[in-house]
Amino acid sequence: MRMLLQIGHTRDFCGWLTGVTRYKNTSLKKGYALLLHSWESFFTRRMFDRIQDCWNRPICSPPRSHIEVMERGSKDSKRTMELTGRVIPALNTGSYNYLGFADDWKTSCGEEVLGTLSKWPINMSSARSDMGSIVLHEELEKIVADFLGKEAAVVYQMGFGTNLTTVPALMGPGTLIISDSLNHTSIVNGARSSPALIRVFKHNNPDQLELILKESIVNGQPCGRPWTKILVMVEGIYSMEGHICRLPEIVRVCKKYKAYLYVDEAHSIGALGATGRGVCELTGVDPADVDILMGTFTKVS
């Protein structure tokens, strides 16, 4: 790894010095947000190709507990990969098959799925902005809102897209996002895609969150004006660490400084609480004290 870092930085330096590089101009276009910064850009350009086959491996079986991996090889330093035709049996420890639907979907949920297909066209899985809403969408949103104790709900196609598109819609110029340092990439990219200024607080640390909030309110925007909106973003369960959000303390801080609170419950709705209502139920927090709850159906258990 250290050798890859050294080689990558050396090539970047030589490219800067000579103006010769195999990468096209990646300067930011007007009106577009920069999604890759410093280390992320370096990793994508100089390291990913060389180590991608350590984890980026195609499979040719359902994502159940044991899978079949398609072996690949490369003749150009792993810039491109070619299948060898060999299949490798492997233990699967990385799929979102929480409910076991991938093991034998015809037995677990096949009757319901096929029954629905006989009543509704398959284009209902398309984006609602393209194909519109139907009565099932409205019924599902009412059920979700009632289940979580919220006034209303909006159903998206996927969790990553929910954060990526909702945050820019909520946060405009003159707003501030205060994000947990270990928030999911979808939150990070959603925040970067918005015009909001972003500050980060130490993971699951309400005390530092309060310091940042206090400082931000006192100083205001870089131009000196007050922030038009401040949004604190956390997760119910942090998907990579398994840590549960210290929600009661974070709610207390947000209410004290009148900041909005956005809780990503992609991994906690259906998994935490006596009735599966997520981190609010587990920690005894009134859902009304959380301005926005986000969750997914794919990972409930």
C-alpha cells in the first residue's frame, strides 16, 4: 500500500511538472458540485485500478450465504479485467440479504411478487417522476407514516438516491449542514451536491456537535449574515461500525439551538426497538423531535 501511495504521488508530481498525464482535464464545470476531493480523487485515479480485484469481483449466483465468484485476470496492469472462465466457491459476508429472500425467493416471497405482477404492470418499478404515482404508492406512504408516527412519508426507489436527492432539495444557499464524521457516502455526496456549507463533528459526540452549533450561530455565514437553516445529519445505526446513535443527547442539542435534525435509519428501521420502529423507539425519543427520518425496506428484519 505504501508503495502504491509513493508511485501515485510521484506520477501526479511528474504529470504536474511536465503537463503530460493520461487523465483528461477534470476541472470543475460551472454549476456542478465537486464530488471527489483530495484523497478520494487520488485514490480513484492512482490506486483503485491496481487493487480493484481485491473486492470488486462479479458473482454468478444468487447472493445467498455461499456464492460463486467469477475469476478474472488482466494483461494491462488491471486497467481492464477479463474473465478466465473459472468459478470459485466463496462464503458471502457482504450482501444485504437480511431477510433471506435471495436464498429461495420463490418460496419466501414468490407468491406475493408474482401475484402483484399479474395485477400491476412492471413499469410501476420505474421512477415516479417518469411514470407517475398510483394508489399503491399513496397507501404505502400512509402506512409508513402511521408506523413511524410522522405526519407524512415519501417513498423513493432506493436509499442512496433518497439522501443524494433529498438533501440538495432541502438545503439551499445560506444554509449549513453539520454532519457526523462517519456518515454514509450517500449523505456525504448529498451534502456536497447542495449549495450548503458543510461542517463535520466527531463521530457520535454530542458535546462537539454543541460546540460547532454554538460557534456557527455566533459567527453566522462567511458574509456575516445568520444562517437561513441549519441541518444536523446522523445515522440510527452506522452501517460500517455498528454504533447506535446517541439520539437523546443529539435531540437535546438540536432543540436547544433550534437546528433541524435528519436521521438516516437505513439500517435501524425494522431492526431496532420492541416493534421495529427504529432508533427513536429504542432510545425513547418522540419521533416528533426528529424532523426527517429516512429508512429502507431492503434491510428490515
